[in-house]
Amino acid sequence: MSMPNTFNLKAIKFRLSRFRLTNKHTLTLAYLVLLLLPFVVAESLGMLFEGMYNRVLSALNLSAMMAFFVQFPLAGRLRHVPLFANIDWSIAKHKKIGKYLGVFFFLHPLLIVAPKMLLSFDALSTSIISMITSPQLLTGLIAWVVMAVWVLMSVYKDKLNMRYETWRLWHVIGLVAIATLATLHITTVGSHGQYNQEFNVIWWSLYTLSMMIVIYNYFIKPRIIQRQPFTITSIEKVSPCDWQLTIESKSKQRFAFEAGQFAWINTSGSAYNLEQHPFSIASVQNNAAQLSFIIRELGDYTSSLNQLEIGQTVFVDGPYGSMSLDQSRTSQGITLIAGGAGIAPMMSLLRGLARQNDTRPIRLIYGNRSLERMVCLDELEALEKRMANVQLQLVCQQLENAKDTLRPYVRQGLIGKSEIDASFTAGQQQNWAVYLCGPTAMIDATTTHLKQLGLASSQVHFEQLAY
Ligand SMILES: Cc1cc2nc3c(=O)[nH]c(=O)nc-3n(C[C@H](O)[C@H](O)[C@H](O)COP(=O)(O)OP(=O)(O)OC[C@H]3O[C@@H](n4cnc5c(N)ncnc54)[C@H](O)[C@@H]3O)c2cc1C
């Protein structure tokens, strides 16, 4: 009987010994501390009701309201504010917390009236009627309904017959309305409202900060971006479904970025236009102030790239993203894994490694449906020959028309555990870094393989091609 316990203890000890405090852990910790602040202030001012149930409910309500306000900077593309600068972490948190908040706000009135249910039906119905009829409570009720609709609109975003930009505009309008109504509600009712005016300063300050972030993103930032325009220097089709777009700063001012990062680009002609798309930068930092992108035709915008013209103005918001070569500075080897359009940041990382004449073992596993969809193959072959220790592994389902020179690099199928395992020097995977970019399903499958192969999350750096 003692075997499983010993085994579990060993497994826990092993997991603990492999645990490394990553940047994402630190961010999550700081985020949680931030959420608890209103509760700590309320507790220290002695503002909480007596009784275990009320205290726990207060802690949850205050933290949820704080989490709601923090949703604004999380989605605010604030690359100069330390807690929110890691946009991959920020957007992932924003989406995840948004769903939890939706559930919590839905339960909020029910949790308040729950104890009355235990008292009597009369107490319950009086409580519900006062909730619906009192003007202070009405603001909360409207916010509650709007919140429910808006959370559903976010969860089912891809199922709505709506352009991404239209959805984004309505998302912001709805959240501004919810923030206004919820702040009015929280500052006029309950233990944190009419009885404690000083505490309202906190909520109005958070409300003001949230609105400032919206104003910054939609009115001030476009003004700044408009002053640093780029121009298209080349646009060419590099596969039956991929384009390579190269742009150059009109002022020839250096655009500082790390290999592996991405930027939002806007080719509408107006920096204020909401049609902006995120694309990974495929090039490396250069003095010509040029950026190049590899773009796959996937929807309305990406299928109309043939309409872009040389000399056309492009506005760039960035750089963003936490992937960089710095993350693998001390690793003994590097595996780059790209699925489809995920080749763009991998090209940037590989070009960066080539520029610094890196002699470590570097493996690129590049998956696509067919060989003709693979891009930059000539350059990849040349890099394999020129660099000290680079190996290329192409993986695709259809092998028709494979050039003879490419045959040795190609394997039929999907990127699987065996290709990934074979990329590491035997038994050394715990000293390697893995970079990963591709569609969400591929990222999920590959991170599972990597976990099974014994890699810690601190060794794996990825970018998903969707928010
Ligand atoms: C960090 C990041 C880096 C990316 N890098 C590349 C790259 O290097 N090469 C490449 O080909 N693709 C890349 N993508 C994907 C690319 O942004 C989308 O394919 C493109 O925006 C789709 O636009 P569409 O109008 O053609 O397609 P649609 O059919 O309108 O959209 C297809 C999908 O893209 C999402 N989407 C659409 N517009 C946006 C937007 N403005 N912001 C965020 N998501 C949006 C939609 O939710 C939808 O799920 C990247 C995405 C992200 C998030």
C-alpha cells in the first residue's frame, strides 16, 4: 500500500526540482496581488460586514471588480508598462479571466440573495423586487445583462457572422458601458458604496484609468503611429497561399525589435482605422529600417493582399511578443518548430542565429499540408549548408512534386513526438530550448508532446497565430 505514496512523493519531488520560476509565474503572482488590493484596503478600513459568508462574498466581489478593471490594461497593448508588456500573457489572461468574470458576475446577485432564500420566500421576493426597482440597483442590473451578452459574444466570436474589427469595436463599446454602470452601482450600493464614500475614490480612479487606456489606444496611439509611416517596397507571392511583404520606414528611422516578435500592421491608409492585423516579423533588425512578413491567405484581409501596391503607406504598431533569442542564451541546443504561417518568426530567429554565427546544434522542424506550401526553402537549404550545426526537417501530408534535392529533408505526415524527440541530442533535451509557432491546435498538440518528453514549460517559447 505504501508504493503509490512513495511514487507520488518522488513524482512531486521531481516536479519541484524541475520547477523554474518563469517570467509568466512572476506576472501571474503580481496580477493576483493586484486583485487583492481593494479587499486589503476594505479590511484595513474595517469596512467589511460581520460573518464568514459576507466576508468571503465581499472578498470575491471586490477582487472580481478589480479583475474587471484590470481587463482594460490586459488588452490594452501597453508594451511600456511592465505588468502588461508581455502581450501573449496579457491577452491570454484577458480571455481566460473574461470567461471567469462572466460566470462570477452572473452568479453575483444570486450569491447576495442566497442567504435570504434560507430565511423565507417573502424575504427572497422582497429582496428581488428591491433589486429590480431601486434606481441604484438598476445600474447593476443593466450592467449584469450587458455583461452576460458581451461575454457570450466573446466566447462565440468566431461563430458570429461579424468582421473581427466590428466585433472589436462593439466589444470596447460594451465594456465601457459595463464599466460606467458597474462603477455607479458599486459606489452607490452595499457596504462599499453609500456608507463608505472614501472607498469610492478607488473605484472612480480605476474607472478613470480604464477610460484613459481606451482613449490612448483609439485616439492618442494612432496619432503617434501616424508620425512614423512605412511604405511597401515589395509584395510577392511565395507559395500558392503565402505572400512576402516588405516595408520600409519612410523616415529611415530604425524600428527596434527582437527576432521572434510581431507587429500590428495597417494598410488602410488611416492610422485610426481599426483594420489592423498582427503578423510576425520574419526579418532581422537591419539598418535599412526594413521589416518583412510572410503572410498566409486565411480570410478577407489576407486574401486581398494582391491589391497592395508598391509605395503604399503602412502603419505599424509594435513590436510586441516575448519570443526572443535571449530566452535560449544558455541553452545547449535549439529546436525551432513551425506549422504553416508559423515559419515567419522561426525565419527571424534562424536568421538571427545565422547572423551571430551560432555554433550550437539548431534543428528546424517545418510542417505544412504540402511541399508547395513551404516557403524560403532555398534559403533554408543554404543556411543548413553554411551554418555550423543546422538540420532541417520538413514534414508534410502530400509529397507530390518534391524536388530531388529536398527528398532527404522530407517526412510524410504531421509533426509528431518522434520528429521532436529526434531533434534533441540524445538525453540532452533538458538543456535545450524549443521555439514553437503555428495554429492553436498544433501548439496544443506539440506542447503536450514536449511535456511528455520531459521538457519544462520554462524551456518552451511559443507564439499562437490567433487571439
Ligand atoms: C501574434 C500573432 C502573430 C501572427 N503572425 C502571423 C504571420 O506571421 N503570418 C500569418 O500569415 N498570420 C499571422 N497571424 C495570423 C493573422 O493575424 C490572421 O490570419 C489575420 O489577421 C486574419 O485576417 P483575415 O481578415 O484575413 O481573416 P479573418 O477570416 O477575418 O480572420 C481569421 C482569424 O483571424 C482572427 N483575426 C482577424 N483579424 C484579426 C486581428 N486584427 N487581430 C487578431 N486576430 C484577428 C479572427 O479572430 C479569426 O479567427 C498572426 C496572429 C497573431 C495573433
